[in-house]
Amino acid sequence: MNAAGRIGIDLGGTKTRLVLLDSDGAVLDTATRPTAEYGSGSAAAIALAFDIRNLAGATDPEFIGVGASGPVLPDGTITNPDTLPGFSGLNLAEHLEIALDVPCRVDNDALAAALGERGFGAGRDARRLLMVTLGTGIGVAVVDGTSPYTGSDGISPEAGHIPVPGDGHPCYCGLANCWEQVASRTALQRLAVDAATSNAAALGPQEAVAHVAVHPELGRVFHTYGRRIALGLATLLTVHRPDVVVLGGSGADHFSLIEPGIQAGLADRPAYYGPFALRSAALGDLGGAIGAALLASRTTGTGGA
């Protein structure tokens, strides 16, 4: 089979999305699967390799990139027993390279989303892009020009786990009041369930958010959620001083309803940062997978990051 295109995978705590990109970055095919269906350990890697092979069809991809809910070690080992237990402790890059004989890199999912938005989405004009993904947890990544920021050990910082004002929101990370616990998509869903009618809430958290979004009298939910996002965002703005901030993940689906609360929350905090544009992610649900395909291969040195 002939090599063609790249596979990008967004390996999240709830869903896994796969895309096949051609050499120009166009999406040729996609697939989505609940992450829990993969199982755990090497069996999970084999199941994922099977989905990659099905997506690639009659071609061998030239590269496979995976953005995973972190932390992710530089060798491609995922160390996240809390939100990605089936893949935690697994060197996924090594397993996929052996199974498919294709270079693979696994890195932080927020970094992958940032690369996607920087390359093809809402951050294309950014000098310094701050990406915040609001999903099962909160992911954060910074891209300076086209260069992603990582620690001296090669690991992307887990900036979703920063302390924020308030109390009563303990996190598995050990903080008594963690930004992830108050401002992830999961937190928005809890707010919506509490505010929605009993019938809407009974349908489930995702349906409760949709219900609240079309009832203006319940708009306080999104305003409260926006102010919660601002609690951590103010710190990141102070530290990184970006010129563009992009909010992604399903927690940002109702960006226009959330933004006023964010701006109000930021206005309550000291503004030790410069001017910046606040934008919604342009690539939608596939942004993380598209960005993963842009990760540079540590094996071959090819790629965009």
C-alpha cells in the first residue's frame, strides 16, 4: 500500500475522534468512538490501531499523531489514571508504531488543539496563542509563533490544575479548589442540571445544557460559568501575555453566551496583561484531531510543530 496523508487522533476522557488528512491538510475521513469502548492496556492500543487501519483504508498513513488527556511523557507514555484510565501507564506511541509500522507521536491534547487552531483555525494570526480546552477536564497550551511551549523536561504543563478563589471544589489533583473542577464542561453540565426543569435535567447533562441555552431566563448559568472561566484565565493571561486566546472543547460551544461572564470576571481582577483577542475555536470537534496530525514526529523529524 502507498503512504498518503496523516492520521490525527484526539484521545479524550469521554470520546476519541480520528481524522485522515491529505498533504494539504484537508479532512478526507473521520471516525468517533467512546473512549471507554477501547478497554485498557495493550488491548486498548490494539483496538485503536484497528480503527486507524479502517480509517486509512487502502493506504498507509505517513504519520500518526495523538493528542491525549495528559500528563503525557516525552516518550509517548500517558500518565493519567484519573480521566484516561484505560490508556494510563501505556506507551501508546510505541504500541502504535509496532502495530502499524508508521511513525507516531503522542502529546498533550490541548497542545494538539492549539496547533490545529494555529495552523488552520482561529489562531492563524497569533504571535502568541493561548489555547484553553473545556472538556471533561481543562487543557491549556501555549504556541509562540509556531513553537509549542513545554517544560524543560519536554512535558506540557497541566495548567488546568491551578488554584482559584473560592472553596468547596476539591480535585483529584489535591487542590481544595481547582480551576478544572469549577470551569470544565463537566462543571457547566452540573450548573445546567441544577438550573434546568426537572424533565430536561432528567434527560442528562448534555441535554440540560442545550435546554438552558434556549431559555433566556436561565442565562445566569452561562454568565456564572463564564466568570468561573475568568478565575483561571486571569492568571494565565498574566503569566503568558498572549495576543490571542482561543476557547475550545464542548464547554465553549455556546461561546456567545459565555463571553459576557468571562469579560465581567476579568474586569474584577487586576489586569496585569496586554490587549488580547478572545475567540471561539474554529475547527469544532475535530480541532484536536486535526492538530494532532500536525505534531512533529520525534522519530523522523517531519511535521509542523
